[in-house]
Amino acid sequence: MNTAGHSPETTRRGLELTPFRGLRYDPERVGSLAAVTSPPYDVVVRPDGLLHLQSAHPNNIVRLILPQAATPSARTEQAADTLRRWLSDGVLAADPEPALYVYEQRDPTGLLQRGVIGALRLTDPADGVVLPHEDVMPHVVAERAALMRATRANLEPLLLTYRGGTTTDTTTLVERTAAQPPLLSTTTEDGVHHRLWALTDPADISRVQADLARHQALIADGHHRWATYCRLRTEHPSPSPWDFGLVLLVDTARYPLRVRAIHRLLHGLPVSRALAALDGLFRVRRLAVPLPDALEALADAAGAGNAYLLAGDGAFHLVDRPDPGLLARTVPAGRPAAWRALDATVLHAALLAHVWRIPEDSAAHVSYIHDTAATVEKAERDGATAVLMHPVREDVVRDLARQGVTMPRKSTSFGPKPASGLVLRTLEP
């Protein structure tokens, strides 16, 4: 087993979640807690969304997770200076004692999610404790690592899932805690209601830790931040706070997550040119229907094989039935059949690399956007091509992860995602 130079303590089996003194906004200083929160950094991809959050409140967390400056070094320095100032001014303050935090989200549809936020001991992939399911982009990991080095803080929790059960010690404790008055309660502008509680009783914490030690977790959201945690761990001798990273653990046996697709925006590629390149390689049908109907058609087609919706010229184009010869030439062999059949695999290996010849690693060529309507709107505005995807089932994701097989980057979007800004973790002594 590869221990990466770390002590045997870091290679134990099972999840090891530890309490920490959370950094939280002082409501008396900031007023509305909703106004200082943000979606995770990688969801805030539209410039207008970033500006909206910055103007919502001078202390919005987006100023830490997505600082705006002319150069990368200036951005990380700006974030570190901002965090130091907020701590000095009492905008952010540490809770009086270490805690695990019970976190609840309830969206307007009634979907309820509860989990536990804590500092999770980092493990190596070979240990099989935390399972990634997507590849990462090295330049994004480098950017996140620079930000975390500068701020010396975990600014937002990753979303991890595990399969416990409806009557485990953790589930029982979480639901008992949720019946008590919370530390904070707020509703963000998307209509999601958030509540947070602190678990500080040593007996309660021990029960959660003993329960989680029997489980492995799947990274649902935050692969780049997990890779960042692991990179920075190697830079600091153990034991140190860098041996742990801030996560939200959700038991999906009790609280199933919603799995959505992440769409692609192909810059500099008009829809007409994208469609012309598909001639003879895919079936293409123009749909003169609104977006919800087009997505239903995509779901129907995806049930029979690889399918995509192209948009950006005022219409939707259903692309399906790829040429078997194209797949044989472009999709790498030697991987499980389920991986080779993924829409994201075929998109990246056949369409991006072979048909459209677009380098996926460059942000100048490909953007990844969670919001479907926003992807279409931006494609139409920029003369680009939106590639709308159909979501992958969670069981497929988990099965591939257990086999040690990673999916193409940005293949899935699990949610609801934890709001950034409700609790942070400092890595300072």
C-alpha cells in the first residue's frame, strides 16, 4: 500500500471524521446570512452571476473563493488579505469549541438533505476509503492549491456520499439534532432553506466516528478540491491540520441525492459547423420545440444509447445513434463496457477529440456549465455550440468508482450542493 511518506495513521480503513472549530459569519456584523453565501466556486461560472454575488454583500464568500484581480498571484494574495481582514474585524469568528456540524437543506420541491460536516482524514486512492469518480484538470488543482496555501483555510466543504442506512447511529443522531433549535437558519435566493447545528458532546461525536469508520465514501462534488487537499498534504509533514479536509458527508441510503448533467459550451464553434461535421457519423434531427420538450426527447433517446442536444442557433438538434466504426476507432479499449458507453466518454473521445478537434483542457475552447437554460442562452449570445447532456445514474457512478475507474471530467452534478459561506475551517494552529 502506498503511504506517500505518511504515518500508518493515514492509511487506516474507513472514514475518520474529526471535529473542528468552525469559522462562521457573525450575523450581527453581516446582517443577512443568505447575502454572504454562494454556490460552490465551480458553479459560479457566469460573469453576471459573480457580479451579482459581489454586489449582494461586501462580505460575500465569493470574494474568498473566486477573488478578482489581474494575475493569479494577485488573486490569491487578495483572498488571503480579505480573510485576514474579516477575521480581524470580527466578520468571521471561530466557534468556542470543536464540533461536528449537522447541516440540513430543503429545496422548494420539498427535497430534504441532511449530513454531517467535519474534517476528514485524507487517504490515498489505493486505500479505497474515498472514491473519486471523475478525472481532474491539473491547472484547476494548481489554482485551488495556490488559493488554499495563501488563505490557509478550507473555504467550502466538499460533498461526499456513503451508504449507511435508515437506523444507523449517525442517522439517529442527525435526526434527533435536527429537532433542536439550530445555530443558524437562512433561506438563499434560490429558495433553498439551510440550517446548521453543532455537535460538541464527546459521546455523540464518538458514536458518529465509530459508525463512519465502517464506511467508504464517494466524492459527489469537489474532485478538484479533494485533489488539492491531497497535494497540499504532501507539502506538510504529518501530523498537521493539512492531513484533513473539510467535507459534508451525506448518507444517500437515507437522503438520496439528485444527479444532474453538466453541459458543455464550445467556444468558437457555430452550430452549423458542428452539425456539418457530424454528417454520416451520427443521426441528427432538428427539434422545433421548447427546451423542456427537447430535454424529454433527449431522455428518450439516451435510453437507447449515446445522445446529445446541440443548441445555439435558436433551435435544438438531437444527436444520437453514433456510427459503430467511429466508436471503435476513437473510444479507448481496455476499459469496462459501462465506461466506454458513457455519453461523456463518447463526447470527449469521439466528438471533441476526433470530429470537432477541440482541446478540452483549454478554458478558451470549452466551458462546463450546470444550468441548462444558461448554457443555451450563452451559446446563442456568443455564436457558440451548447452540448446538453443527459445525467448518469448514481449506481453507474458508484460501480465504476469501486472498480477504480474514473469518468471523464465534469460527467455528473450531484446535489443539492452545500452552500459556501456557512462554515469554514482554518488550517492555522
